[in-house]
Amino acid sequence: MVAAYDEAATPPVVTKYVDGIKQDDWTANQGLDAARRAMGPVAYLFADGTPADERREMFVNSVQIRAGKLSDAQIVLLGGPDAAGIPVEIPASNVAGQWDFERGDLSATIGKDLAYLDPTFDGPAASGSAISEITAFGTTADFGVDPIDGQVAKVMQVPGDLDARVGYAMTHGIAPNGGGTKVNQYTLIMDVLIDDQGPGAASLWRVAPTGAADGDLFWQGNNFGQGGGGYNGKGTFTPKKWHRVVAAYDEAATPPVVTKYVDGIKQDDWTANQGLDATRRAMGPVAWLFADGTPSDERRKFWVKSVQIRSSKLTDAEIVALGGPSAAGIPVATPFTSVAGQWDFVSGDLSATVGKPLTYLDPTFDGPAAVNSTISAITAFDTTTAFGIDPINGVDTKVMQVPGDLDARMGYAMTHGIAPNGGGTKVNQYTLLMDVYVAATGPGAASLWRVAPTGASDGDLFWQGNNFGQGGNGYKGKGTFTPGAWHRVIAAYDEAATPPVVTKYVDGIFQDDWTANQGLDAPRRAMSPVAYLFADGTPTDERREMWVSSVQIRSGALSKADMESLGGPSAAKIPAVIPKVSGPALRIQGTGPSLTILWPVSETGYTLESNSSLTNPTGWTAVTGVVNNSVTVTTSSGSVYYRLRK
């Protein structure tokens, strides 16, 4: 049970939740310093006055008081009761509004309830007879549409009538941002199924006021957008299938942009007709779902599981981490990811999963626009089976074939978008990851990576002799990067470290901390705004044919634990979110000098250990006196660290 008080708000309010389900924004009898709402130095739990006639026996597992009013999103993330007690930390979330239709109405999971655009025409109070069917709520089975990922889910059915009175007003509560007078930075997310019958376009969203001539975001031809240049995409927003559709707006960017995704697959960075406070892009205080203007000629029937609005533009990597539609609705918290760019080649081209598309180093020599006939074979895209190479873990996978020609015009330019870091003028802290298959024949070394500009005399990271690196002492390793097999190869650069280092892993196995020839802004290590995959310089003598399933670039050097946890190559590509080894979390209760350290009694086989210094790996000793996964310790001066070991 959560009661979140803000007696200083306009209006003053207490937001009430039970088990993560919103009950009410309670505004009656509230006010600044209100006698029965605002606290003095002491407050009282489970107490009643005289006569005491409003009490029941209760059982209490955990009570928590916080300074400040939690947001709706934070309260939703707290969820229901837990034997471990109420969490002290809550994941970050910028969700301003969410509607999941679990209770058969327009009530909010987060934020304000939606409202019917014209309640006399649609909804429970409808009196108009011209509409074919009013908005309805039920399960996917009730409506005869597909379940979501195999699960029956509660959804809303949106009528497809060509009438401007159909739609839902969203009071989102996001303050103007981006330097304009409107909301210029936000993300709209929907889990939605569109009917396969109706007009060739159907409105999803309108930011313009009621009665405007048109919607502002439409489904059309298996893509979505609006206006000239607005419908670029992969054609994956298909009717009669559930999809998670994301439009991430930044009208304050240079250039202003709306980034579009369907089911975690990037469709486009849409820059046409964008701009600060743009009439059809930036939001006022209210926006409208599934509404079209007058004349209303672009509507279809929809089924909707979840709608979410966020107060900033999600990054590409965060959107990828959201994935596809779910019967549980859209997640309120997005997991952290440092991915700046990723390329998975599932669309048969150089388009990005995250970030900017790759480009051919010389498009007239390689790729679809190639006109030179001296190359053995241009870059190609197909499955592992079609190329006659091993599948990845037994799964036939879409990959890119990189020609092995000894020519400096071969390779792919990566505009990674990472800002200079580490205290230098270049990108000194980053991680390069590849799922790659090196051909069994060819020169004794083959370029994987070059940070130097086009035309440089050499690559900067090579496969060689079952290891990888560059220069003297650069090829130390375990010899596990074998040709003729799939591998996940990781190089984590920290040119700002002492000493500067590149840590190398193959298939989750540590190879080396490579310190030779490293340094801040080092020409062959630190990145400029553009770097190059599989490119070699002039003379070109170190290239082999390769097949690539996934390439990822991250801001910052990954830890060894993270690289180990990423393991080997996968047909599912390199994950945007680092998998974490699950295990119990320690909790500490008390304020000292006695503290109780405990973890769930269901988690067996763990030993609690302590250490006075994290830099002393041999200093860990077992803590005595642990009973039922709990022990009380006495605090003293200095630091003590605790861990669980199994």
C-alpha cells in the first residue's frame, strides 16, 4: 500500500496505489500544512484517537517513509508485497503516463486517466447511434484476435468509424522542454494490432487541437509516419499482428528527428518536416490517441494492449531493449545499456539496429552501386546455410559476407556517435564486439578494425595465428580465435587508464590485458568520429573473407565480468543489455552500532564473507554467527565490505 503526499502541489494531492495498481489521485481535503495530511516531527502508525473505534488486528512485514512524493512510475515499479521487505532502491523511469486497460476502462496505470474525445458519441455515456460499435474492453480471445506472444491479454478495442468524434484525450503532464514552448522531447510507445480492413492509412496519434484537419502519425503500407519522407521503414508494421511501435521525438536536436522502431527493429531516423515547436510534432498539454480530423477518412479498427508516454527521447539501445509486444504491457523501467551502435544485417543491408547505418568505404567499388569488375564478389547478405558455412549454435542465421580482396577500397565506415572521452580529444574509452567467422584460407593476418582515416597504411586490429591484436606484444592470448568457426570477439579499450590498456576476450574467455603501444589519444587506438570495419590500408595485404552476424560498439570499456557474461556467439545477436548472473541480494537493517545483514532464507549454499579492502583479493574471510541467512555485526571506524560466495 502506498500513499504519496504532495500538499504543496497544485492542486494538493495524495496519490494512492495498492500492489502497483493506481487507486486515485485524492484531492479532497488536502492543502499546505493541512492538519490531517502534513507531518510534524513525529507521526503514529496504526493509532486511533478517543474513542478508538476504527482499528483491526494487522500483520506488518515492512513500513517505509520517504522524503518527497514518489512518482506514479516509481510506485508501479515497487509492485506488490515481498518477503524481503520494501525495496530501498527503485529503478529510474521517466514514464509520465501509461494505460494498460486491465480494468475495462480508460483508467491510468501511471498518470491521468484517458478521456473520450466525445463521451456522448463513444464510451459508456454514448447516445449517438451513427457509430458502428463503441469502444470496448475485453480479452484477445473475446475479440477473436491473436493472443500476445501466446498469452491471452486484456485489451481495448478502438472503433474504426470514419468520424472525428472517435479518439481519446491524453493529459500527459509533461512540462514544455527542449527550449521551446511545447513538449519537444518525448517518446510514444504502443502495443497495438491494426485491422486488415479499412482505408489505406489509419491515424495513431494527433498533437493538434480537436477539430484539426488531420492526424499527425499514421499507419500506412506496413510502415508509419506522416507526410513526404515520413513513411520510410522496413515494412514490418503489418496488419492483424501484434507490434510494439515506438516513435521517439527530439524536435530540439540538430537535425530535429523522430526515431521509429517496430518490435525492436529500427525503421528510420525521420528528419522530414521536423522542428522546434513544430505544429504536427511537438505536444501541447493534451494529445489524442487514434483520432483523425475533419474530414475523417484515415481510421481503422485497432486493438490496444498498452500505451506509454515518456518525458524524453529514448536512445536507440533503450528502445531495442524494450523488444516486442508483451501480454504484461510495456515495461516501466528500461534496463541500462551503453550501446552506441549495433549492426545485425537481418534486413540484408548495412542498416543499423542501434545508431547510424554503416556505409561502404567505396560504394562504387563494393555494394549495390559497385561498377568495378575486379572484385571477386561484392558484399553480400544471406543466411549461413546459403553461404555454406556453419550455423551459429545450430541455428541458420542471417549474416553479412565480407569479401577478402586485398584492396584498400574494401571496408565499412562506422559513424558511432560517441563523444570524446577519457580526458582526450578522441574517444579513448569504448568496447568493440563482433560475432564473426574468419575464412580458413588467406593471408596470415586479416584486418578487423581501423581507427585511422581512409588511406592509412594499415589496419589497427587484426586476426593473426588464432589470436588478435596489433604490433609487438599485441597478439598474446589463448589461441582460441580459430578460423573456420564462429566466435564472439571483444576488445575493451581504456586509453585513459594507468596503464592504458585494451582487454581482449574470445567467447567469454580472457585473452590478455594488452598494454603495448597504448596511450591517451593514441593514433591507432583512440577513435575519431568515424572508424572502419574490416578495412586495411595501402598496401593491402592483410585481409581474409569473413562472415559477420553482429557488430556492436559501446561507450566505455566493459568490465571483465561483463565480457565473461556475454559468452560466445549467438543467433540472437549480441545483446544490448549485459546478462547478469542471478543471485540473492544482501540487505542491511538498522542504523548502528549494530547492523543486521541478511538474505532470503530460500537461497541456500552461500557463505557470507567480509573484507576491509577491495584491493586485497586474499582478505576475504567467513563471517561467524550466521543463522538462517542472518547475522548481526557491530560497526566500527573504517570500511568493511561484505559479499556472498557460493
